[in-house]
Amino acid sequence: MNHVLTLVANRSAMSLSPSVIARARDAVAGDTPVVLSENESVDIPVVAAPDMDAVRAALDGAPIDALVTAAAGRRKALLVADMDSTIVTGETLDELADFAGLKARIAAITARAMNGELDFKAALRERVAMLRGLPVDALEKTWQRVRLTPGARELVATMRAHGAYTALVSGGFSFFTSRVAALVGFDMHRSNELLDDGATLTGCVGEPILDRDTKLETLKRLAAERGLPMSAALAVGDGANDLDMLLAAGLGVAFRAKPIVAAQARARVDHADLRALLFAQGYRREDIVG
């Protein structure tokens, strides 16, 4: 069997029933399912990459994600992850804008930029300029609102425990990535610099701006430094600025992604949490750290 179809249910629903598994197996003419986590995830070995339309039809609208990987080299040695709406549940810039009374306006620009409708750099400069004069203590207040996406700690801890290098690479700001990286356990972080005069935000962002090209370059550089082929890399993100790295990585996962990203990525997670990325690599529940 050259490929594996991995089914993952949302952990709160645990809705991966034997009947659903059987329908999916029959739809792809798969081999005997291998349980990774009872009622949550199974592997179904298949000869060739299956028709995903047939898989979705078999799932019949159930809140279950289906990911296909090559059977060889499933466990990845490099993780590059986006931060906002991926490792954390929201958009930190939008939350920061709330303290300036501008959340709705800035969130609308963010949504368009993340769906590829606006140039990322121009949109970032525009949003940051709107925050000129905001007291710097709003950053700490915003940090108090940040919440990790379920499974984030387990994803990073488990991959690191098995020798992978993990990087948080964000178009957001270092004030937040440094804290998220430390909280989750990433080996490194890379992001943009939000400039201030010691008391208030200046309305400027440090140049050069980290964008989709920089994310792709970082993925390639980290792999090259470790002598890894791109097939050994896992990338995850939700926005248009993540798409290039998702397409370049051996396993690129669109996580609860914007439509343009979900439509183009080869793998997507719409229902489960970030533990789905571990199951897609063949990890079992008992292997998960954290």
C-alpha cells in the first residue's frame, strides 16, 4: 500500500464511528483500518491516492477531516507553522486594534488580505498606520486575550520529542510570536517588528516585511540547513501568505483556512484540532506528548 487515508474527527465530538470508517474504506477500496485514537482517528492504507470527492461523499457531511499522505516518510523532521488563526485562535493585530476602537475596520482588511484579495505588505502597512498613537501597554492587554488552538502544544512537543525542528513563522509581530513560541515550545520564531517610541506605536512596521515569499524562503532555508528534502517538511497555515509554503512542503496543511487557501492546498483540516497533523503523520494517541 503506497498511500494512507487518515480520518480525524473533532476531539469534542469523537464521531468516528465504525460505520463511517467502513463507508470510507469501501469508497477507496482500502485495506484494514488502523486505529490511531479510538473514535477520533484511523489510518486506511490504500494502493493509490484516493478520489477525495468519493471520500467526502462517503463521509456524508460528517465533521471529519480526511488527509492523504504517502506511506513512506510520513513522519516529518521539520515543522513550519503560521501563528494567527493557526497556532493561536485569533488574529492578534485585530485584537490589538480593538484597543483603538478600530477592530471592525482592521479586521475587514485582514480578512481580505488573508484571502489574497489585497497585497499583504500594503495591507499590513495600512493597518499598522491606523494604530499610530496607541499606547504600547495595549500590546500586553492584547496578549492577555491570546488563546492557543487546541492541540498546538501537543503538535510541537510530540514532533520535537521525535527529533523534529519546529519554527513559528508569522506575518504578525515579534511581541506575540516570542511569547507564543515560548509558551508552545517552538525552537525558533520569526515575524515582523511593530515600531514604537517607548510610549506609543509609531504607526510603522519594521522593514523588510515578512510576507509569503519570506515564509517560503524560511521553510527552504531551514530544510537545507538540516540536509532535509522538502518531502520531510510539514507546513501549516490558514491565509494566502501561507499558500506558497504549504504547496512546497511535503505535507502542507490548510488549517481552518480561508477559501483561496482551502481550494489550493493538497491537505486541509476543517473540523479537528491541531492533533490532526500528528495523526496524518501516523502518530497514535499514546505517542502524543503533552
